[in-house]
Amino acid sequence: MTKKIILDCDPGIDDALAIAFAEGSADIDLLGITTVAGNVGLDLTTSNAQRVSEFVGALGVPVTPGSPAPLLRPPMDARHVHGDTGLGGALLPPPRSRPAGGHAIDYIIETIGADPGQITLVATGPLTNIALAVHRQPKLVSQVKDFVIMGGSSGRGNVTPAAEFNIAADPEAAAIVFRAGWTVTMVGLDVTLQARATPAVRDRMCPLGLLASRLLLPGLEKYASDEDPLSARPREHGHSRDQDGGDRDGQVRAPAVDDPAVHDVCAVAYVADHGLLGCLPARVEVETVGCWTSGMTVTDFRAPAARQNALVATAIDVRGFWDSVLAAYTNVAAGMSTGADR
């Protein structure tokens, strides 16, 4: 049975790849896309979501814009990672239609409220829209089938030693979301930094026609290091890597700086197949006042069951992940027109 999802995102290269996966996966029914300011400003995240969804054939999927700024803080972005447009070197035409009317918050509340217990909400950007939605409609937390985010970490961050970007961009919103009374499945850096588009993975993308040549490969080529501590270290020499990017001698090594992690795809892939990630229950609180730790997702795996508010992804089947992702991309490529309008 396919899983109905709403994808709240801030495209962003990895968000774009997540949209493509959602469209191509036989296990996902992408009902709608909502956008939030994050990797770039709201106008660009909305336009990018439209461009990508139209390009991959998700023509009936509405794109509804949401929050242009965090709840309390000045906006921050990740243009140094995703480029000024947010899509790196992707070669996509401008959107052919206008965004859907209304606001993302209303779309989320109304769509999930009309089909309670059936829709998984997936958030791969700052959590501003989600915080405002649960504030306006507290019943939302019991109406979703599941709630999955890409964000946070039980260990170190990527924009600071303590904080991952999506949480750091609006920690007050994230704090509201984690305390809202539902279980947050947190797909964070613990697993996403292992889901890297190595040269071997990108070679497997090459036969995918226009999807590869205009979106996947040029997007990944310009996807800068996201500043995790390992990516700044050179890979040790003298070790070969298998098709999924692991070292054949079985040792854990620092990834190459040109092996970008496709963070947001991991969250949607988990919805398609829970078996790809291993998760542990925990209590997660978001630090909002720390001088050095603002945006940190403080994770307590020892919390008693009554206090647990999260499932935290701690392990990933990298080979299975890429097999699933590339199968979805193959479906998208097969359905794409080769006409000049693409």
C-alpha cells in the first residue's frame, strides 16, 4: 500500500532529490508540497519546488508557500552549500504555473484533517510551518499517520559543533514541534551523513537521461560540503571503495569532500521503507538559549517510556537505501518526456 505524504521543504539540492524520489517511488503518494524559507528565501524555495515537481512529472501536486522567516530570529540560509539559486548547477526551466493559493499552514491542517490517520507529514526544512500549524490546530498531532523530519543529531551538528542546520535555523519552532505531544521520527546527521552520493553512486545515475543530466548530476556537482566535521578531513589513501561508497577493507573512513550527503532523501526513503533505517526511542529537547549550543537536539536514549517523544534514526542500510533511491529515479526517468520543453 502506498503511503500518502505531504512534504514540507526548503529546496535546496537534497530537497529537490527528495521530491524526485517521492514522485518515482512506488511506495509514496505525494499529495502536496509546502515550502518554507531555509536553504534560500521563500520565493526561491517555492519556485524551486515548482521547477523540480514539474520537471519530474509531478504536475498535479500543488506547491503551497509558507513561512518566509523563523518565528523569532533573523533568517539564515545555506547559499554557500546550495548556491545562490538553491539548486546548485541544476538546469531546469522556470515554473510554468503559479503556486497554489493560500498558506502552507492552512493546507497542512485542512488536508490532514480531511483524511485523519492516513497522511504522513514529512518536514525536510526548518520547522516553522509545522510549529505554526500545531499551534493553530493542536489536533494535528493526533490526525497525522506519522511525522518524520530530516533534522537534528544525537551527536554533533553541521552548522555549529552542536546544531544541525534545519534545527538551528528556527530552534524555537523546533522546540514547539518536539513538545507538541506526538512522536517525532528524527532522521538526522547520525544517518544522513552516511548516505553519500559517491562517484560510484553518481555513475549509476548516468544512464537516467535528462533526469541525470539536468537535475541529479549538475545539482550534486555544485553541492558544497555541508561542513560536517568528517567532510573536512581528507580520505585516507590506498583503500578502494565499493559501489555504495564503503571501503572494501571494512574500515570506517572520512568521506571525500566531493561525496555530498543527500540528507533529505533519507527522510522520504524511510517513509517508503522503514527497514532502511534503524531507530531508537528517546527524549529529544531543543536548546534555544545556549550561547554555544542553540539549536542542539539534546537526545536522551535513557528516558523512561512515558517521557519519550521521538524515534531517533541511528543506523542506515546504505546499499538498500541507494537501491531504493535509484529504482525510484529510474521510474521518473522512464516517465519523462525527451522533448525540448524539458
